[in-house]
Amino acid sequence: MYIGWHMKTNLITVSPETSVFKAREMMDEHRISHLPVTDGRARLFGIVTDRNLKEAWASPATTLSVHELTYVLQKLTVSNIMVKKIITATPDMTIERGARIMHDHKIGALPVLRDDKLVGIITITDLMEVLLVALGLSDDSRRLSILVKNRIGVLAEVGKAMADAQINIRSVIIVPLRGHEDVWQLMLRFNEHVFPKAVQTLEGIGYKVITEYVEDVTPYLTGRS
């Protein structure tokens, strides 16, 4: 998956001369928390976040009257508060790389540039939607886990067992099991109506299946891995 496949391209932008007051109105109207600042021809100058706006509202100017504060914020432009050192992405960047960048830099969005022109933006919310789709999460599905050694062939083995049983796997995700070296949690999601059969099939070939939270996973480490 690539950022270009999931970024928003119907962009709401502002110019550096836009008032902070107007930027706040635009964010509220469009229910967004990031406003790219451009020259009107897709050249990116900066980005304004809801945090920037809250900090502007919480400045010493708040000691003014409501009328005076409104006047000041109408005169204050986004060029005064925007983030100018911008971390960006490209359409061909992978989703996971974009997620890592946002996590490491503690930011909520990445403007997306192609040939130095703004072509989109991807946010933490967009990444969460991608994750939920990738996990196959829905009301008519259930997830199980098996704990396996990091060895060649385990995924093929599980896949063959499901194929032989005529069970479709809705999604697969593999993550290391915290605190247990070289043990991975293989999480499989199935449609609700085939879930019991999937559990039975895996148990039938020697796996200990986890279908709900357990505090101590030790008993599940002794089965087939």
C-alpha cells in the first residue's frame, strides 16, 4: 500500500496572508485539523495545525476583551503561526513508512509532494482507516491467535490447513510476542460463520488457539509451533 492510494487530494488550503481567525473558521467548517499553506499554485510554504491555532488563542492577547481579541486575530496571519519546517511524503512512499515518520516525529499529518508541488495530504485518521481495512475488522468477523516460532513454512502450513477445510482467511497479521524471544503472534480473522470450524481445524493439527484475552500465555507456548 502506498500513500498515493490513500491520501486526500481534495485539499483545503490557505495563503500566508490568511487571517488566523479565518483559518479557524475554515477548520471548523470542514472539520479538519491541518491546513497546508500555499502560494495558490501548489507550492508549499508551511502548515497550520489546530494546535497552532489553540496556542494563538491562548496567547497574552486573551487578556483583551472579546471585541479586541477578534480584531487582533483578524489581523494576525497564518504566516505568523504556521510550521515552516515541514516533514513531507511522496505518493510512492509506503503507508508503513509514513506511519513510522508520523510516530517518530509526533505529528498528525504529512503533506504529500510530487515534483515540489502539493498533491495531497495523509493524516493519522487516514492511516487508522487503512489499518482497520487491512485487519478485516467488521461486525461479522472474529479473530483468533496462535503463538508460533519464527520459522519458515508456518504461514504456508496454516494456509494449507484452511484451504483443505474450505475456510477463507479474511486477514492475517504477524507481530512479535513481547517478552518472548523468537515467538510471534499469528493473528487470523475469519467470517463469523466459519470461525468455530477454523478453531477446530487449527486445534486438530496441534495448535493451541487463543480466542480471547489471557493474562498468562505460557500454556499456549507448548503446543505446535
